[in-house]
Amino acid sequence: MTIRAILTTTALLALAVPAGAETIGISIPAATHGWAGGLNYHAQASVARLEEQFPDLDFVLATASDPAKQVSDIEDMVATRNIDALVVLPFESEPLTAPVARVADSGTFVTVVDRGLSQDGIEDLYVAGDNVGFGRVAGEYFAENLEDGAKIVVLRGIASTVDNERVEAFNAALEGSGIEVLGMEHGNWNRDTSFTVMQDYLSRFPEIDAVWAADDDMATGALQAIEQAGRSDEMWVVGGAGMKEIVARIRDNDKMLPVDVTYPPAMIATAIELTAMRFTSPAPVTGRFIIGSELITPDNAESYYFEDSPF
């Protein structure tokens, strides 16, 4: 996998050095949907690996189903566990900004993952997927594999800066291709909502050549609507994030799912392991670490398939 990283480090693979008994707190959303389920799986797996490798590191992992619970979890980590570092994927940016800023102001090392805070400069390390690349890679595939005049529909995510970055990059990649975008509605990264939106598209448009459902949960909802309407032979669907059911269908050369675009929930493992290096290596690990978006194809799908993951 290609990784684009901007880090104040030159030797991420430096030999580990002895460390004290530091505690790393990890606060992430609960497994309320597929991607978050994968997030939880990879967080737990990373903690298990690191606990075995570095007995002097202690970890406390908490999951939250809403921002208030996440704030409470973080405050508890500080008060009762005296954490030396915090890895946090905010449930929502705004409610978590002030609480995380207080943690950072106390001298605790802070790593923010995926959804940034609403104020710049709080965290020491930022780890995320490449949202611009996510949209661009998908758009380039459409431009290269559809003819001039082809008609497509788009399922957007939740209205947010993340969604805006993806859609803007997708649209830019289509410029000059002659592809016509018939509709672009929010599926909110939700299967049921996307099923309903896709049903509406199918009723309104007698000709659709392809669908960009910018998330695998949305792609699943769209596929269900297409199959129910008996129009599976008319179009193909591209989702994103690497859900294992989608990856398996790509691996097996399903014509409705030719490719997918990565936005791996395993980025939480990257964040946790880089944060652990703060205490196990002399290499500094501050800055930004952006994980590139890759195209999953039948040729490489096996590398992106995680049998034990819920996502």
C-alpha cells in the first residue's frame, strides 16, 4: 500500500529503547455501523499486539455511542488512569475540541484520528485517510472506464467537510470526460437511506450506467435496490472503505462490483502504534500521517480481505 506521510521523523523503524510504565488512552466511537465495527476490531488487535511487544506500556480503550459519553470517557482516563497519551477519533468534532484541548494543555501527548477537531494545532499527531485521494481515485476510474455520454448517479455521505472534499475531487476527475451526473443525493453513509435514494434514482432515470456510492454501507443499500428492481445487468457500483463482503465480491470478479477504494478503519492501528513509538523509540512522531487511497481490484483484493473483521 502506498502511504503518503508528513512526519517529523526520519527513522520510524529505529530500535526500541526502554520505557517506563506509560499509559495510553484510546477513545473511539462504538461500533454503530460497519466502518466503526472495523475500527473497533483493529483497535483491539493493535492493543493486543503492543501489549505483548511492550510489557511496560499500559492501554485503556473506551468506546462511546455519543459525544457526551466520549467526553466522559476521556475525563475518566485523565482522572483515574493518569494517561500519558491520548488517541482519539472524535464522535463529532465540535463537542470534543475543548475537552481534548484541556488534555493537551496538561502536557499529555495527543493523537487525533480521521475527524479533525474544530480548532487547529491542538494535537501532536494527526492520522487520517486521504479524502481528496478517495474521491479522485474513484473519479479517475469512472473517467477511464465509461464512454463519453455515460450516465451516472452519486450517493454522497453525511454533509461534512469530509464529504465535500471527496465529492469535489470526484467531480474534478470527471471534468472533460463527457460523463453526465444525473443525480447527487446524500445517503448519509447509511444502508437504509441509500436504499431509498437508489430506489428514487431507479424510478426517475431509465438509463444509468454506473453508481458512485462513496461508502460500502451505501453501496450495499444501492445494490439491494438495483437487484430488487431487476436492473443488475444495466450498471455497476463503486463504493469505498474496503468492507470485507464487498472485497470478496471484487475478488470473485462480480461484474456489479468491479473495484472499491480504500479508506481503511485500520488507520486506528496506525495511530495507536505511532503513538506507542512516542515511548518506545527515540524517533519523534509528531505531524501529519495521511494514508493514501488505493484501488481494490480483483488482482489485489485478497490483500485487503480480513476474515475476522466485522467490516
